[in-house]
Amino acid sequence: MREFNAVVAHFGGEALTGRLQALEGGRGVMRIALDPGAGDAAALQEGHEGVLELHDGARFRVSVQERLAEAGEWRVKLIGRA
């Protein structure tokens, strides 16, 4: 098991490491931060879908909502279990 709040974001064949920053408003929206040098973040584009793997191995399909002003932070929306 990885560190609590650690995530692996799978987008476009890339596996990007990072962490869950916050759950936002109970609408299935989360804010994630990707580690610098984690891979090619170009695969994360607004509207793209991918899989977010949580620290305990649970996997969820998510869609990218927006890139936040903070470097390496993204808002994603939960679609369902993967």
C-alpha cells in the first residue's frame, strides 16, 4: 500500500504519480496534484477521460475538468469505478 492520498493517474498510456489534494463539494469533484517530472502531463487535457488509482488500489474513471492556476494541479470529476 502506498502513502495515504497518493494517486497514480493513467491518461493516454502515461502513468503519472501525484496526490489527492481535496474533495470538492460532494459532487464527485476532486483536486489532484501531479509530481514534477512524473511523466508527460500533456495527456491531461480538459474533457479527456482516464483512470485514477488511489493509494489503496481502488480505481476510478475520471474526466479532466480544468487545469488550475497552481502548477501541476488539476480538477477531475468522478465518472464511476474502473
